[in-house]
Amino acid sequence: MNVQHAAARPWGASRLAPYPTTLRRSHTTVAIDGDSQLGVFRDRFGNVLEMGKHGTSSGTETNTTTNSDSAPDQGHDQDSEQD
């Protein structure tokens, strides 16, 4: 039996939109510095560019169990710190 299916438009095609306006960035290359393991941005002349500071963050999570005999009642605490 030969059944032909009409070509259906993919469902995601209705969600497509034009790209937003693009911005020209001041750097032309990015490389990883072997010692610091950080990205080094350079302009078209090879000069290193400062791309601004980025914060770091750390967090901890502690699990707590209040009843280990039968059905444990668990909770947890979280905290975070960012600079």
C-alpha cells in the first residue's frame, strides 16, 4: 500500500523570528592563557583588551535527616556568596 503524506510545516517554524540587531565587538580573537586559564581578548592589531571584571560565586548545601529509623524526613539549607 502506497500512502502519500502532505508535506507538513515543522511545528518549530512558527516560532522563528529574525535575529536581533547585532553588535560589533571590539575584539577579534580570544585565546586561553596557559598560566591563568583565563580568556585573553585581542584587537585586530594584537593588543590585549580589558573586557571588564566578572564576579565569582560559591555556594554550600547541607542535607539534614531527622528520622533515620523509618521514613526519613529530610531538609536542606543553602547559602551562596558572590563578589
